[in-house]
Amino acid sequence: MLRKFIQRTFEIRSGELGVSLLMQLYIFLIITTLLIVKPTINALFLSKLTSQSLPYAFLMVALVAVGSSFFYNKALKRFSLLRIITATLIISSLVFISLKVLLSLQYFSTWLLYFYYVWVAIYAVLATSQFWVLANLVYNIREAKRLFGFIGAGAISGGILGGYLTNLLAPVIGNDSLMIIAALIMFACIPLLHVIWRKRVKNLGVFRQQQRTYASKEPSFKLILKSKHLTYIAGIIGVGVIVAKLVDYQFSDMASKAISNSDDLASFFGFWFSTFNVTSLVIQLFLTRKIVGVWGVASTLLILPLGIGLAVILFIVFPELWAVVLIKAVDGSFKQSINKAASELLVLPVPTEVKNKTKSFIDVVVDSVATGIAGCLLIFVVKALDFEAYQVSILILILLSVWLFFIFKVRTTYFESFRENLISFTAKKTKRKKKTSKSVSTNATIIKVIENGEESEILFMLNKISNVSDKRLKNLIIKLLTHPSNEVKSAAISNLYLLDKGTAIEKVKNLIHQKNDEVVLAAMRYLLTHTAINDTELFDQYLSHNDPYISSAALLCLAIESRDNKKLAQRYKLNLRIVKQIENINLPSATHRIEETIELIQTIGYAENSRFYSYITAHFNNKHDEVIRAAIKAAGISSSPLFLPTLLDFLQHKKFREDATKALKNYGHAIIKELIFKLNYDQIHENSKQFIPEIIGAFGGQKAVNALFKLLRNKDLIVRLESAKILHQLKSTSPYLKFSKRDVVKHILQECKLYHRTLSAMQIQKQIFSKYEEILTNDKDVEEFSARNSLIDLLERRLDHGLEQIFTLLGLRYQQKDIEIAYQGILSEKQEIRANAIEFLDNLLQANLKQTLLPLVENTIIASEGESKNLVAPTEKKCFEMLLKAKDQKIKLAVLYLIAQLNNVNNEYLPLVEPLTKHQNKKISTFAINALSNLKGK
């Protein structure tokens, strides 16, 4: 019961609670020790050396930290992180025991006081830094965002316990005995550390990765300077520490002047440190996760400096102890809760090979150097300028402006870091060995291919240069008119439309007498366009020619030319010639060629006379595919509404799909409304629907965009997906077109809603499926098992398409490249990359989108990993009701088929099935009637 309450309250998922409690206990003990030792050392130091020595102590901390960082980095290269943390804990324990001995002997010299003060200061940052480095290895970015608040509560709780222990026990057992307690707690951390390492770090394979990390020979500070993000993080940490030390000085100075006894002063420090931590704990448990989740990491960082700024202004107005306690309260409450969680999350997008090395440097060296800078500033303003404690607030306000500057800068670099990580991933995934492609970049290459290439190579090159009006190629292409291949001849003539103005007339004229329809037609069209021969001369010469190759091509040319010249059609009696050609071809004769039929069909298409359209229709069922293709092309050329249903039906046949698509594109904008109407009223075959958006998109213009937006509301998911893809293409090729961002967001939210329903339905089906998988006893069970499996497969396909649709629509609202890398990251099999992609989206999307979309994506990932118990799924009846109300026909059929196989003794599904028996879709009504019959028969 308690376990479920904790998991639900703090959003802890299955498998995370155990290690999270261990991590929480570990940091709890670390901070408990710190809050026992720190007040004791601070009180002892201030009592013996006064607050005037604090600036020098700060300087010493900086110098020792910088010097020791060299040896620490050497240790990182040589030893594992586990051994280094263990050594830190052991050495710290021994130092605390030695302090106990000195306290018992009452022996203290100035250098010993400085030594212990410096050690505790370095221990404070080193031990906590090592813990958060460990946490970075244990959790990915999304886990960290959820769990760092819960884990950080352990640190704050440790601060509370340690502070109150010091406050209560220091007057009773003395400071020396407290050091033994601190040492024992340190020793207790060691087994905890090893358990965590074994459970998560070593098992996840991160151990080997971090060993390679420390093999880097590049110094940490160079790695930081190379990265703007790390530089700004260092700036935020550094300025934050300087401000904290200045606040510490104000707090210590005002307190030491008001309280002279060291034990009373230690008790005062212990009480307030613990009180600050109580406030921090409340914030950490109930506010941190929500604030970081809603505001984002970078924006959350603003809370601490702005809070300190307001309190500092109050202290300037009222320079009293209560005011400085308020400043310290803001610093103590927010620093270890909201600010700590956000600061630790900042470093998560940094690559592992850089992060593990630079984080310790920032936490220890930058922190310590900042402490030294704070000492120098205090020496200057207190010693040289004789500032009072409240006057130091002016310096704090100046530093706060620098702090805010770094925070605003890191907002951008934090987002960019995720982008760079994801780009790096997608670059690796899509990296392929580039194939050498045929180049048309130089004339030398073109000439070589045309002179010596194979037929396929020449055709490829002619196709590539068909739009290049380079007269130097004229002679080469004219030579191709004598090439053995008729395809090459035809392609060469087509190229001469651009490269020649009549010098090849004689050679082309000769080709009119070739026994190849393609060549003859190309030659005749060339002569019509590029010679002095007028239309009447050409048609007088060729329409009644004895050679059917020539007469058939001439008739087709007449139909083409007369499309814009009706007088030409009347003069040569085009319609009469078509009738005679139909009669001629219909006569039984062994000499008729398929090509004659093809050219006649195309002639009818160009003639635009409905009396002949039945001839085109008749050949939609021809036994020869090339004739069918000609009929499809002719139907498109005619743009007659009569052919529209047939052309739409051809879309479902793969071998004719391209021809049908081209034909439908010939209709232009006029058929957009008709296509949308047919889609909405199920007048287009199920397998043809998905190709309609491409056809509409081909028309271009704002009308096409508006039509595609209407299709985004279509009940068929595939139609919606294809519409979104075509909208992408139009947006990239025609930036002047208008795309309503508001409508895009509305469609995204609607898709998210549908996706959530589908995901919930799939989860309940999988749960039931797993229960029955191993207990199949009879044929009926097998039928139910098969039907349920089919529904699950269909739902999974819908989820895949649904996620793709959501991200395709996001690409219309945001930069396409950003959405693409995020989508590829989501699809990755690597948990870390998926987590980075989700966090990237968290920083990219507007509030309503990320609040709706991100939980869906995370739940999808959970479901794919088999952790369905974390998802709330409806009952099966609710699941069926939801799916049957949806507009997806295939899912309705699958659900009805499954219901028909169920042993539903209570007839609870009857109300769901009965209304569908009268559905306008015959297939759905048939399935419903069958299901109803099976249910009533049981």
C-alpha cells in the first residue's frame, strides 16, 4: 500500500523505487554528516579567528581545490569512479576522527583551524558532486527530471537531521563526540555505494563507458571552454557560489556579533540550517517536480537569483539580523531544492565522454575558485573599503545581474545541446556508403556517353539533358537519329525540340517512314513545330497515307493540334476520320497492330468528343496492359467526369497506379471538391484513398492547401497522414502559401486524443491476450485468440501511423529538421536517445502540445518495454465501445469479428452491435449482423 502511494505521488515507475530509495538514503547520509561537521567547524573557526578571517579561508579553499584538482584528474584516469568515491569516504571518515581527537585535547593552532575549514568546504562540494555524477550514470534525462526531486529530498532530509542533531547534541555531548557519529555515518555510505553500483551502473554497462571517458587526455577546463553550454554552466555555478559566500559572510558576521559563545553559536547555526532545510524539503517534495516540469530547466534557475535579489534589497533597507536570516533562508531553501534539481539537469544533455570529466571539475574547482574570488572581493570591500555587512549587498546585486545573464544564455545552449546529440545520432543511423552516380556536370562526360555509351546509358543521358539548351550538343544528338535503337531515335528527336531550329529537317523527314510508331509520331510532331511546312501541307500529305504507321500518327497529331484549333478539326473532318479508323481497326484483320489501337485511343482523348468515349471505356478491360495504359492516359487527357470513378479505381492496382495518378492530375483544380466529396462519403475504394492527397497536392496553389487541410479531418488515418506529408512538400516548395498554425495545432491535439484511445485499447487487448495465450483448450478459443491477435496487430499499425502523423503535423508548426531528429530519436532502441528526444521536445513545444504529447510518447515507450501495468487501460467493453464509435472502418470490422468469437454469456455487447446492423457501409452491417447472430445463438 505504502509502495503504491509513494510511486503514485512521486511518479516513480516499476523497477525504479528500490534504487531510488538507495540513492536517497546515500545522499541523506552524506548531507547529514556535512550538517554535523560544518556547523561545528564554522562555529569553532569564527570563535577562534572571528569573521575577519573568513575571506582568507575562502582564498585557501580556492588554492587547495585548484592544486588538488590536478591529482584528482590523474586519479580519474587511473582508477574507476567507484574506487575514487570509496577512497573519498574513507579519508573523510579518518579526518573527522582526527578532529575528534584534537577537540578532546583542546589543541588548536591557526593552521589546523584553516586545514579543517578547508577540508570541510572541499568535502561538501566533492562528496555531493560525486553523488550527482553517480546519479547521472544511474538515470537518463527523463528519469532524472522525474526522480531528482524525490532523491534530492534525501539530501534536504539529511540537512534537517544533521542540523537538528548538532543543535540538540552539541550542548549535551560536545562537538568532539559528534565527529565520531559523522565518521560512522561516512563508513555506512560505502556498502550503500557498492550496492547501487552493482544494481544499476555495472548492470547497465555504464561502468565500461565511464572508464573510457576518463581515458581522455584533454584537460577538463579545455573541454569546458570548447563548449558554450558548459561555459555558461560553469558561469552559473561560479557566480552562484560567489553570491552564496557573500550571503554566508553577511549571515556569519551578523550572527557572530550577536552571539559570542561558540556552543550557542553552533546551536544557532544548526537550528537555522535545519529550519532552512525543512522549508527546502517541503518545496522539494511537492513543488520541484511540478515547477521544473512546467517551467522547464532553464526558467527554473531564475527563481533563486530573483528571490535573493528581493531579500537583499530588503536587507539594505533594514540592516538587521532577521533580514539577513531571510536572505539566507531564500538561499538555503531554494538552493538545495528547485535550483539544485535544475542545475543537475542542465548537464544531462552533455555527451557522456565530456560530462563525467567536466562535472567534477565544475563542482569542485569552479566552486572553490569562486569561493576564492568571493574571499578576494570580501578582503577588498571589507578591509580596503571598510564595508559593513549590509553594504556587501550592493556587490551581491551586481553579481546577480551577471548570474541572470548566464541563465538567459544557457536557455539556448541547453536546447542546442539536445539538438546536437540527436543530430549526431541520426547522422550515424543514416550514414551510408555513397554510391557513385552518373554525373552530367561536364560536357566531356555527356559527349563520351553519347558517342560510346550503351543504349541504356544514352537514354539516361538524353533524359538528363532534355532541358539543357546547349547548341554545342546539337551535332552529337543529330547523329543519334541514325542510331539502331528506335527508343534512342525518339529521345533524340525530343531533345532536338530545344537544341535545333530546323537544320535536321531532312533526317527527321526520313524517319517519318520508319516502321516504329513512337519514332514516326515524334518525327511528325517535330516537323509540325520546327519546319516551314504548315499544318495543311503536312496533313494533306500524311492523313491519307498508305502506310498505317504514318496515317495513324498523322491522325493523332491532327487531334492534338486541333485541340486549340477547332477550324482545323472541321477542315479535315476529324470526327469522321475517327469513326473510319474505329471501323477499320474493328474489322477482323491480322495486320492490325496494338500500336494503332493505342494511337486511336489517344486521338479520341485529345478530340474531346464524348460520342467516342465508349471506345476508351471498352479498352479499360483490354487483355494488353499497354492498351489499358493508353486508355487511362486518354481518359486523363479528355478530363471527362465520365472517367473519374474508373480512374480512381485504377489507383488500387499497383501496375496502373502511376498512369492513373498522372491521368487524374490532368483534371486540374476542378476535381478537388469532387474528390473530397467522394472521400467523405466512401465513394472511393479503400485501397485507392491514400493516393488522393498526392493528386490534390499536384495541382498546387492555396486551393490545394485548403483542400488538404480539410482532409486532415478525414476519418481514414492513412489519408490524413498522406495529406500531412503533401502539405510538407508544398510548404517547402511554395513558401508563399499560407498554413494556419492554429489549425495545425488543433489537428495535432486531435491526433493525440485518437492516439491515446488507440493506445489504451491496445493495452487492454494485450493484457487479455497474454492471459489466454497459454490456455487454449478448443477450436473456439483458438478462433478468439486469432481474432484478438489480428486486432492487436491492426492497433499497433495504427499507433505507428498515428505517431508518424503527429510528428508530420509538428513539422508544419515547427522547423522540419528539429522535428525529424526528434522523431528519429523517439524511434531509437536506445533508452538514452529516446529520453534526450523527449526532453528536446519538452523544450521545443508550446505548453498545450507538450502537456498532451509527451505523456503519450512516454507511455508508448513504456508499453513497448512491456511495462503495461503503469498505464491505465479501460475495461474491454469500454474499449470496444470506443473503437466502434471511431471512424476507422478496418478497426470496426476487426472488433465486430472479435465480438462474434467471444463467449459473452451476459450479452453485454448486444447494445454495441445492434445499431451497426443498419450501418450505411454494407461490409460493416454484414459483420454486425453476423456478430449479433453469434451472440444471440450462445
